[in-house]
Amino acid sequence: LVGFEDINPEILGKINNMLQNLVKKRRKSVEIRELKVVLQRIGHERSSRFEVNATLDTPLGRIFTKENGYDILSTMDKIIDELDRLLMTKLKKK
């Protein structure tokens, strides 16, 4: 996780759990080499709008997704859903 230093520890814990659940869920199907998530604030420093970029590295290739939003948890939920969807698409093509 990069850029999450200013996030409330309770919310950060929830985000970690969400990411761990994705890894656990798909670990049996494919090796997950690296999962990188980068958070950036959009606009001025006090802006509550976020951009989240996520990269999942697997033997099937790299999967990348990006989402914007005002609520970090719902934005992360979208990121995880999209990573999972893209990963399942790659697995079906395999």
C-alpha cells in the first residue's frame, strides 16, 4: 500500500482485510506474485476525492485497474471487484 499514510487506522485495517480476502480467495487458482495499491488525492491537499491504482502481478500477466471516488472504502470495493473480474477473465482464457 502506497499513499495510505493519512488514512484512519480503522479504515486502513478494513482495506487490508479486503485485499487479504481477495488474495486468499484466488490463491488456490493462481499464484499472486505482487499486489500493489497506490492512493492519490485528487485536487488540493484537503480534497476528499481519491484516485486508486491497483496492479496485480500473476504468471498469467499483470492486471491493472484504476478508480476514482470520494469514499475510500467504496472506491476500494470497486477496485477489488474489478481486479477479481479481470483475474477470472484471464483464468478462463488460460
